[in-house]
Amino acid sequence: MGRKTPLHDLHVAQGARMVDFGGWDMPVHYGSQLEEHHAVRRSAGIFDVSHMCVIDIRGAGVRAFLARLLANDVGKLRLAGKALYSCMLNERGGVIDDLIVYFMNESWFRLVVNAGTRDKDLDWIRARAADWGVTLDIIERSDLAMVAVQGPRAREVVAGLLDPVDRERALRLEPFFGTECGAWFVARTGYTGEDGFEVVVPAAEVESLWRALNAAGAASCGLGARDTLRLEAGMNLYGNDMDDDHHPLESGLAWTVAFEPLERDFIGRAALEAVRKSGSPLKLVGLLLQDRGVLRGHQKVVVPGIGEGEVTSGTFSPTLQRSIAFARVPKATSDSVQVDIRGKLLQARVVKLPFVRHGRALIEL
Amino acid sequence: MSQVPADLKYTRSHEWVRRLADGRLEIGITDHAQHALGDLVFVDVPEAGRALEAGAACAVVESVKAASDVYAPLTGTVVESNADLATSPEAINEDCYGKGWMIRIESADAAGFDGLLDAAAYAAVLAAEGG
């Protein structure tokens, strides 16, 4: 048996099919993964993301600490509540985890990290603080739960649960900003390519929040739909599309690495500078399958005349009604590849990510 | 509870077999299997003329989440496959014992047929699996 979120029993009561995800018992769907996917693209859906880990880091030196710890630059965070997506790298440039960091105030930053990497991340962060002789409070917030509310109706659904002052503040949030609303933290972030909020609440309040969101018309959605939505949205999944042995420049995440300012010496910088100088031999691309079938992680990609690669994540896209994937392929790959699916070489087109944003296809089929 | 029609034969790997009036055998996957797989989005069935060996993988069903093999319940030869599944794989979710049939075969494997599970035995397999 895995670890359980505070919503576990409610998921079971709602008919969820539960699976292991990173050591947690999580809902994969509540009946139909496809309907849940469409609910998010067309209206509003809710996801239990309480398995993800909120880490509050408090202390006078927190900004300088994170400037060394993270590949993206927390120097970009000047306005309270602003969020930044970043990788945390090892010295080889490999990705220990991807995370979101929120600037709360000068002595308090909040990280949200992946479930499966929680212990590894905490160990790493604490060890670096010790190495660098920095005194910080690094607090794992197991007392909190988190619900992602996503879709074109998501913000109005959440706003309806807030008192007038908090409601106005939440609705004024620009994308990638968060704000405290009493004991809640509401951020305009997500992992679906739709508008919406991620809401962090005390664990004891999350069941009533979930029921209220259902009552307001938001559909309970499982990790299955979360995966198809994030793939359509061109968003990486840690462990599939990047990991300790793959750096951001071969994982479609070059945009998250802040090489400027030059004097900021973050962990992994030297390794990535070396890769950048010689040019990464591999790149991550989007694939659209031209033939019938379904692309899946670890399938072999053949690039005629150039070499081979591998699908890192693949699925059937409910919005496009076609199979889509991310694949790590040789740098010289241009617009077409073949994928080995059960011994047959099928045609796939290389496309620009994302596949879907705000309910609309961004690629031609 | 999964549906287990009384007039069909079954395998432990969740295929069903129906003897048609002309003696051919119709094969598909069970209600338990389609429910466990979830929404199906792709089905690959063998073409007419393909020789099947009992217990060997003969078709693939893919849900949004994963691909699964379908095993031949009997040794025989495919005489017809359900072409509608290419465009409507969801037929298996909606009606796995009817319009979601996968293949029709001819088989001289009488011993194999007698060795299939009847509905009560298959229901017991499901009960033992907790489903």
C-alpha cells in the first residue's frame, strides 16, 4: 500500500480506479479518462495533487541560496506571489527535479516539487544548505493539501468559493502569480494548457473544498487525464522526459535555464556551458503519428540517414484524435521520422510544441 | 460487477468465445477486461487467413493509458475480423459481447474448446482476482 492523500477515501467513494504513482495511491480515472480530459478542455476539472510536496524555505539568505540551487534565476522574482518554473540540477547538469518556486517575501520562498522525488529533493536541498553554511528553515508542509482546478470555467468556479475581498484578489492574478487568501494559497498555474488555479489549503479543509468544486460543476479528474492534457500542452513529465541523466538542453527545457547574468554560479552551470559550446547532440521534439497506432514511452525512433532516438512520452490525444509524443532525437532530425511500434516502422511528423493550448489545436493534422 | 453471459466460453486471460450457428467461433475481450483497460483508442486485429496458435498473442488493444495483448483462445485460422474497430474502438467499451467482437475463426481444436472456462468458472476466476 502506498501513501495516501487526505482525499483518498473520497476518491474511492467517487468510484476512482486507484493506482500507484511515485509511491502514492492516486486516482487514474473515475470512469472515463476521455470524458475527464474533455471536461478540462471545455469546462472545468479538478485534480488531487496533494501528493506533490510543498517546501517552504525561510531565512534571510533564501534568495541567494536559491540563486545557486536552481537553474532558472530567482532574480526574476521581484513581485510578491510571482512564480517561476525551474529545474534543480546536479553538477553534471542532469535534472534532479523540475519545480515551481513562488516568491512570498524576502525571507520566504515556497517550492512545489514532484511526489516521486520528494525525499531526494529534500535531502539534496538540506545537504547544499549545510555545504554552503547557510542557516535556513527548510520545512516540508505535510499539513497542506493541493487541488488543481483547470479549464475555461476554472477561475470562476474557484472565485465562487472565496469571500469578496479574496475573490477580487484571485481574479486579478496574472498568469504565474499566486496570492494568500486567508489560510489558502491560490495561484494561477497548472499543468494542462488551460487557464485555472492551483489551490493549496490546510489538509483538514480539502475534502470540503473538493465537494464544493464538484457542486460548482467541476468534474473529478484523475492522473490519466492529467497525463494526456500535459502532453497535448507540451509540458514535460519528470522521470519520462528528463531525469538525473538528461540535462535541460536535450529535454526541451533550454528556455528554463538562465545563463544571464553571467556571474550567477548555479549548480550544473559548468556542465551546461560545456554542452552549449559544443552543441547538444540530442534534442527533444514533438511527434504526430501519421499512421494508426499509439506512440508510447521507450519506443525506438528511426531517423533515416541520421540515426536513432527514443520516445520519452507518448499517448493518444483526445483533442486531436491522433497519437502524439515527445521524443529525444539526433540534433539533425528535420521534419519526419519513423517509430518502431511492435516491430513495424510507422511514419511520424516532427511538430512544434505545444500541440494544444486553451482548447484549440495548434498544429495542422 | 462484470457481466459474464452464460452462453459463452472464457479464458483466464479474459477473452470470450462464442460458437456461431455455422460452427465458426467469434472471439472478443470480456466486460472485466474492457473495464480494466478503460477507454479504448486503438485496436489491431489479425487479418483473415492468419493462423492462430492457442495462447499466443494475436491482437492488441490500446487504451489511452496502455497497450495490452489479446491471446488466441484456440488454435485455428481467422476467417473474418471486425473492420469497424479501426474507426470505432470504443465499440468494445460499449458492447464487448456484441458489436465489439474482434475476430471470427475456424478451428478444429475440439480439445481446446472443451478446455475453455464456462461462465461459472470464469466468474470464479474474477472473484478470486477480486473483481
